[in-house]
Amino acid sequence: KDFRNDVKPNWCPGCGDFAVQAAIQRAAANVGLEPENFAIVSGIGCSGRISGYINAYGFHGIHGRALPIAQGLKMANRDLTVMAAGGDGDGFAIGTNHTIHAIRRNIDMTYVVMDNQIYGLTKGQTSPRSMFGAKTKSTPKGSIEPPIRPLELAISAGAGFVAQGFSGDLAQLTRIIEEGIKHKGFSFINVFSPCVTFNKVNTYEWFKEHIVNLEEDPTFDPSNRSLAVQKVMEHDGLVTGIIYRDPERQSYQELVPNFSEAPLVNAELKLSDDVFASFLKEFE
Ligand code: SF4
């Protein structure tokens, strides 16, 4: 299936988000999805445009609120494969609470964060992922706040699938997203997606120099939660691969008592006039 559409992305040439878009399109095709059964909900920021660039259902949400919309979508129609996507400002500033609670709630969906460590759409301010000391328009003398640590945050919130990719490695990123889509539960995927226009420190070259691919580490085991945290901390978060996976963790849908097998959107509304009238009476 072809998940490309005719819309030409208006990202800057070289933006890491192009690779994320390509990886999602390839992963969706590789796992055998149909465009009509796939929905992408995005937030606000350069990354938020992604929902319009993929041949699937797209919903461009509001800042930091892609996750509540995506979770509602999945609960209403469990036949859809649902993905939320947004930037590090979206997921780790205004939307941090949704990120944490969506992870622990564990509704079966995938969340891709396009992490460029800066606010790109508003032309280069410090984001919650900017490095300590980062000099930007909003912190000209250097940021004095340490960055959010997405992998430790996701693991400690109880995620059953945590991964990190890099826009400079499309093959690995595609594979990670495929695995995230297949995972039954909430999949958290952070992606180093360089902003080539406003972040002149965390460039493709910088990541290539600093990243450690944990999939090439023979001592690593992604089913071992404490080892995963240990490795992430050892490399200061600059790791890629599937970091932690617990296929046994039950999803929200599996734990809801008597949750309908059929999607709620297809359920018959069984409210008789009597029931509806007595319901309204309660508000009189
Ligand atoms: Fe990408 Fe940065 Fe350009 Fe936004 S400003 S499109 S994040 S390179």
C-alpha cells in the first residue's frame, strides 16, 4: 500500500522530520496496514504537519493534546491503528501530563516524538529537551535547566514499549516503528530529528558522533527493565534501538471489564425515549 499523498511538505530542506515521515509510511506498509485503517493525530509545531503528509486519516490537533485525541479515537474505534506524533515541546512541555498518563494507561497505540531539542516553528527558542547550556533566542547566555529525559520518564511511568531512533538511520527507525505498531499496548518512540535551521549543535554529525546503538551491544537485553535504565543513564540518553519491551503487559482495552469486542462507533445506540427522558429529568 502506498502511504504517500500529493501534499508537498514545507519543512526546511534537510529537516529530520522527512525521515520520520518516510519511516512511518514504510513501517505502515511493511506491517500490512491499509490507509483507511490507519489514523495519525498530531500536535502543534513543525512536526505537527506530519498528519497532513501521510495517506491515512489525519487529525491536526492542538498544542500538547494529540494524545487525548488519539486515545479517544482508539477507544471509539478499536479497528483503527492509531498513531500520535508531535515534537518535544508538544510532548514534554505543554503535553507532559498527557504523555505520562497515556503511558501508564496503556491504550494500544503508538506515540512518535520528533525530538529536535528546540522550538523550530517559532524560530528557535529553548525547549524542554534543549541541553544544559544551550544558547538560543530565549536563553542567550545558555539554558540553566537540565533537559527532560524521555526514556527514563517513559520507563518509570510504566511503558511496555520504549524505543529511540534517529532520522539519520532510516532503516532502524522504520524497524522500530514497525515493532511499535505491532506491540499490543502504548508504544513510546522518541526520535532524534535534527532541526537543521535553528539547532546548530545537535546536528546529524553530532548525533553520529555521540549515539550508541544498543542493538549492537551484546550485553544488552531490552526485556530487562533495570538494565535498560542503567544503559540509558550510562550513555546519557544518547542510545538508539528498542530500549525496553514487555509483551506481557496488558493493554487498557484488555483490562476494561466487558469491553465490547466490536468498535463502539459501530454499536447501536440503545437509548429508548423513556430512558432518555428520565435522564433529562435528573437535570431539571
Ligand atoms: Fe525542521 Fe527546524 Fe525547519 Fe522546523 S525549522 S522544518 S524543525 S528544520
